[in-house]
Amino acid sequence: AVAAAAAARRRMLAAILASPRRSPNGDDASSSSSSSSIPRGVLPLVLGVALLIRVATSTHPHSGESAPPLYGDYEAQRHWMEITTSLPLREWYVHAPGKGNDMMYWGLDYPPLTAYQSYAYGKVIGAVDPETTALMSSRGHESYRSKLLMRLSVLLSDVVFVFPATLLFARAHYARESPARRTWAVALATLAPAQILIDHGHFQYNGISLGLTVYAVAAIVADHELLGSALFALAMNHKQMSAYYAPAFFAYLLGRCLRRERPLLEIVKLGAVVIGVFATLWAPFYLSGGAGWTGVLTVLRRLVPLQRGLYEDYVANFWCATAPAFKWKRVLSVPTSARVATFATIAALLPSALRTIKTPTKDAFLWCLSCSAFAFFLFSFQVHEKSALLPLLPATLLSLRAPTLAARLPLAVCFSCYPLLERDGLSLAYVGVMGAFASVIGGGAPPPPSGGGGGGGEGEGEGERERRWWGRVDAVSAAAFVVAHAAAIFVPPPASLPHLHALAFTSSAFVYFAGAAAYCHARLWAETAAERAASRIFGETKERCRGDPDVLRRVGEKFAAAAAAGGEARDRRGARASTRARRKQHAE
């Protein structure tokens, strides 16, 4: 897989450098690689390599393989297929050990869309291999055929949800970028190693909820807000952790609605769409067997696992990283810890949400998605290590705005999940998938066009000062990660602290994630500051030129040209410089 990925990168770069390019004045500009087109086969090659790496990863062990009595997440997904295809819908979330639905043995604890997905996949897999979904007798079933069918179902999920959603987003948000840069963005998102290892190694279906979220983001940045709201409602009904993004969706859409002629009507339309999706998916539990609201509440109680405590295992968030010093589980009762975590999460996400409501630009929406997901992951109640995929997703979507963050964060998320992956026997896959990602993405994004015609006014989004800062961060984090791996291999933990190495991994990753969250907040502030400054200056110009539409049109063209040539500032210093440049343009 590493060799194939390296070959793909060499072929892509060779094609880019060999393609003839023209500068804006018609002269040959072969030195400006980013303004070129690329051969049609490069993008399918990238997706083919991404699929190949997923297939290779699926040949490694899965969670809980041959480890009775509970096995692992693979058995959980298989068991949900068994339950949904063998029992009536009204009993899917009901504790009934006599009927084969023991909630202490991987009971369903995800929203209805996951149950429907388990039913659909279970019907197909059961038709090919009935032993895989046989009620009661299939517990712990791990035949070669069943593994093959289960692995294929995850591959199909990525092909249907992850790949097309990423392509649609790249075309919608990066339409004015060069094909080479868009292809690099698609490669980064589809080769991100954490989702590959967790879904195709450990075994889950995160690609469905994440893919639905990307579909929703793509629809919204393409100004199809009703469709985007419906798609995001589907994502939340597949996995409740998708609610990590809900404040960002709410803030952006509310900010957009408040700037329209009839804001209340726009808000009602969005609310009606979301309520309609929820009602459609939850209605069967209300109607089945005349259960009424009791059936709905039964499902809801399974979605809020308060009894599990503040966190499980070792996760790279605030509560776990500080637990050795504060012993949160001893100091706080479960209800109190839930309230404290909720307050901390709201406090962490509120500034970015309010900022996005005031300045709802499309890039601000993406940055707010990152800020909101980081707030939930770092501070919310009952977080799993696999939930690190949620703040990772918007960072990969911002690959042409923050290429260094997008290229480094996937590796940090993999590092934070290493204790889980090592326990599943995925250490070799961990090295291979991360190596493949680094071999394709490590060289960075193709540079933006020097003439300003293809970047849409966004450019790289990183100044020289940021690059120097990222260089220091890379050096420190790489040293910490190497030391943690070396200690795990060569230094056995003391008998009194058997989980010391796992704590070292998650604590180091927490520091990195906290820094990444702060960076996302700073970039959101810079994005909105530059946008508000530009809007204010243009508003003043419009007022002065009210009597001369032709002058106003020319000023608007100058603003567009300035944005395309220079891009908007990405930090406070850049924001001030951008404001001065626009004032100078206004004066001219």
C-alpha cells in the first residue's frame, strides 16, 4: 500500500509538471504548476489507491477477534444485524434476554438510522450466509465468509458515502481552485488514516455518518441549505455524536437567515425540514405495536449512557488527561460530572458559534465546525477515543485553507488511538496506513496560482509566521510521539501502573488537540475580522456612490480583483493589513 501510494504521488506530480500551462496574458507559464489541468486518470487513480488501502487494512484483525465472551465492535455490529432481522421493530431497543436481545450484550445504543442500516445489511448478508445473523446461535460467529461479507459492507459504505461526498464538496467549495489542488484535497480527505483504521481495521461504520455530514456541508456551501439541513439530520440520526457539529450548522444557518428579507420564514422552513426528517425516522417506533411515546422514550434512553461515567478507557480529552491529578470519577458523581461537562462544552463552543452568527461566511462555517467538534471532544460527557474522527473531518475539509493542519492532524488522531489499535492487533496496519498517507500528502498542496485566477481569493491561508510556528510544533510533537512509541516498545510499565503507556499517548495527543482547537478559533476570528472589515468599507463606498451605479460597479470589480489576487487575511496581523489594503483601494 505504501509503495502504491508513493507511485501514485510520483505519477500525479509528474503529470502536473509535464502539463503545458498558460499565464493570464496567454504566455507559457510552465513554472506555475498549480494553474494547470491534470490528466483525467489522476483523480480515479487517487480514489483507487484510497480503496486499495482500505482493502489491505481489512485483511488485518478486527476488534475483539476470537476474544469471548463479549468480543468487540465487530461482534456488536454483527449482533445488531442479528437483532434487527430477527425481532420485530418494537423490540429492537428493549431488554429481552429470553428473546435474544440482552442489552448487556451489545444492545443497540445508536439512533434509528443505524438500526435501519443494520437491518438492510443484515438482510443481504443473511441471505448469503444465514449463520451470520441466526438469532442466538450466531453469537461470536467469525467464519471467513461472514468476515468477508462484513468487510465488504464497510467498503461499500465508503464508496457510497465518503468518496462521492468528498468530490462534491471539493467541487462546491474549491470550484475556483486548480484541478491539481482540488485533487490533492480529495486525496487528503479520502486517505486520512484514522477513519480507515477504525472502520476497516477495528470495524465500525463511521464513514456513513461522516459521509452524510460532508454531503450536508457540500450542499450548504453550494447554497442548497434545505437539502443540507435534511442531510445533516440524517447524519445525527445515524450516530448521535454527529451532534458535535450541530452548533456550527445552527449558527451559520441562523446567521444567513437573519440577513434575508423574511428571516422568520427562512428559519421556519429549515426547522420544518429537520423536524420532518426526525419524524419520518422515529415514527415507526411510535407506531409499532401501538407503543406510542413509550417506544420513542425507550430509544432515547439507550442513546444517553449516563451510567457509563465521564469517560471510558483512555481518550485524549481534558477529563482523561487531567484525571491523574484530579481523580474526577472519585470527586464528582455521575450526574454532577454530566452537568459540569455540559457547562464546559457550552463555554468552549459558544464564542465560535456567536462569531459565526455575526459573520456567516462559508469559510467561517468550516472553521466553526472544527471549533464546535473540538469543544465536544475535549470537554463533553462520555467521549470515546474514536470520537476524535469528528474534529478531524472539518480539518480535512479545510485542506486548501490550512494545509499544514489538515496534513498533520490525521496523524495525531491516529497516534491518540494507538492504544486501541494496538490492543486490536493493528500495529502493522497502523504503520502502513500512516506511511501511505505521509507518502502522498507529505509534500504539501500544490501552490496556488501566482496570477490569482484560480485560487478564488483564498490562497494557501498560511503566512510565513504560521509556517515557522508549525515547524516548531512539528518538531516538538514528533519528538513526543517517537518517545511515546519507543517507551511502549522497550520500557515495560510498572505493575502498579499498567496503563501508563496508554496515558502517555492520550495525554500527549490532548496537548496537540488543545493547541489545534486554539488555532481553529484564531483562524475563525481572523476570517470573520477580515470579512467584516471588507463589508464595512464596501458599505461606505456604496453609500458614497449611490448616485453613480457605474462607479459602484467598478469599485465592486476592484474588490473582487483584490480578493482574487491577495486573498483574505488569516490572522490578526493579516486582517489589519488586509483592511489597510482595501482602504487604499477605496481611496484609489
